[in-house]
Amino acid sequence: MSKEKTSAWQSVRRLIILLLIALEILLMTGGYTKTGRTWLWIGQYMVAFMHWMANDVFKSTNGIGFAIIAITAVIRIVLFPIMFDQQRKATIQSEKMAMLQPQLSKVQAAMKTAQTQEEKVAVNTAMMSVYRENNVSMIGGVNFLSMLIQLPIISSLYTAIRLSTSVLKTDHINPATYSSSFLLNGSHFFGIALYKPSITIAVIAGIFYLAQSWFMLKTTPEAQRKQMQTMIWFTPIMMFFFAIFQSAALGLYFVVGGFFVLIQTLILLKIRPKLQEKIRKEFKVKNVVDDLLAKATNNSSQGELVKDITNEVSTETEVSPKKNNKKNNAHKRNAGKQQRKPKI
């Protein structure tokens, strides 16, 4: 991609992010009630879709579960190119960092031996320069766009599920036209109650994200495995608790999302060898750490020398005023004696 196209895409991407942030702020400030923007703009249409799936398509409350799966699948299919690109970039950054590991090891060793604050700052600057000069990102291809797109959907689905139990009473829907099978309250999905938390749904969601984390850890370079291990295992635990403390209907969203994330990871695992080969051919490591650390050491030594000279000069200047002060004090005492009147 040319620089002009890249710059144009970056501008469009920033605009989309700003619009999504503005949308999320509007939804949050509007509240999560039947008069709030979340319900009026998105939530009520989700409920209407659930009702249609339950009554007209499946003619059972299983339709509500299938409706949630369909909503999640559509969202994930739309987000698939963005999220897969995010995973691909994270993999590329991980491989590049593995190739930079010899330089980073030198910086880490220098950090252990650094004693003064100036030396520590110089070593930190050297580490940042290694990343910058080799065009490697420390955050590893994190894409906030996919997160921002999902936030309004998750909040709207949460609102739709929470308020769908009182739709008939508050929205003036004719009970003769719509049966109770529309309502989430009392509905089931293959025997699982969708209106309350389900340990089964939570475990399935945790398994999908656990499998994804295991595959990610398996493909992570050895040097970075220990650093990433805590963060990688944190995701399935977090998703499990998200699912277990919410209704099974919302937990179903996390289950389908985890399934798509697992599929993305397996596709990435399949193409990883070709990606690694391409990186090794195209990525030229710039060995800048030796010069940077040598410069930092010289600057630190010069700084210590200047500090020592400054201390010596200040010590000498402190001694001479003391001598002068003694003479001045003696002169003042003599002058005082001469001005003192004799006693009568």
C-alpha cells in the first residue's frame, strides 16, 4: 500500500474511532432504561428480531437463543477482517521482537547494573530507541477499533435482554398479536434458562477462550512466552466470570464470540510459517544498542566527572569565605571595643 493510501486509511480510521467514541458517550449518558438512547436506537430492534425468530421462524423460545447467535455471528463476520488483521499484526510484532531479543537482552543487563537515576534514564532511552529504529511497536498491534465497535452492541444487547421482560406492559404491544414466547422471561435454549446465569454457558465460553489462549501461547516465541503468559491466561478467566455473572442470553454472546476468536487463531496458526519466513526475509534488524549504550556510558562518566569537579570547586569556595568571616568577625569585635564607653 502506498503512503498516500496508508495516510488516507489512517485518517478514515481516526474518524471512525472518534464517531464510535461519540456514539458510546451518547448511549452511556442516555441511560439504560426504556427511554434511554441505547434502547430506542438499538435495543428495541434487537428485541423485535428475537421476537420474530421465536414466534415466526422457530415457533419456540429456542428462537431467542438462535437470534442472539445470529446477531453475534453477523457482528463477528463484519469484524472478522479487522480482528484478524489485529491478530496478524500482533504476530508480526511478536516475531520481530523475538529477532530483537539479543539487543533487548543487552539493554536488560545494562538496566541491572545501572546505579544512578541518570544511567537508568539513559538505558530506558536506549530500549525505546531499539524499538523505534526497528519500527517495532511495544503494544503489539492492538486495535481499538474492534473494541469500540463491540461496546455499543454489547451494551445494547444487555439492555435488550434486561428490558425485554417488560416489553408487553410498557411498549403497548397487543398481547393478542404477540404471545409470551417473545419474552426472555421464562424462555429457554435447549433446556438452558436464558433469563438467569448459567454455569454451562460460562464454562463453554471459558473453554473456547482457553483453547484460543493455549494456541496463542503455543505459537509465541520462547523469549516472550513468560512475559505473555499471565495476560494470555487472564482472558479466559475474565470471560468466564463475565458469563457467569450475567444472564445466559448475554453469556451466549461470549460463547459465539469465543468460537469466532478460536477460528481466527486456528487460521493464523495455519499461515504462521509463511508469515515467519516472510518476516525473516524482509525484516532487517538494525543493531543500534551497542552505540546507544556506549554513548549512555560516556555521558554518564562525563556527568560524574563534571559533578566531581563541581564539588571540588564548591568545597574551595566554601573554605575561603570562612577565613574571611573570621577576619570580619574579629574586626567587628575590635570595633565594638573601641566604641564602648568607659564606666564612670
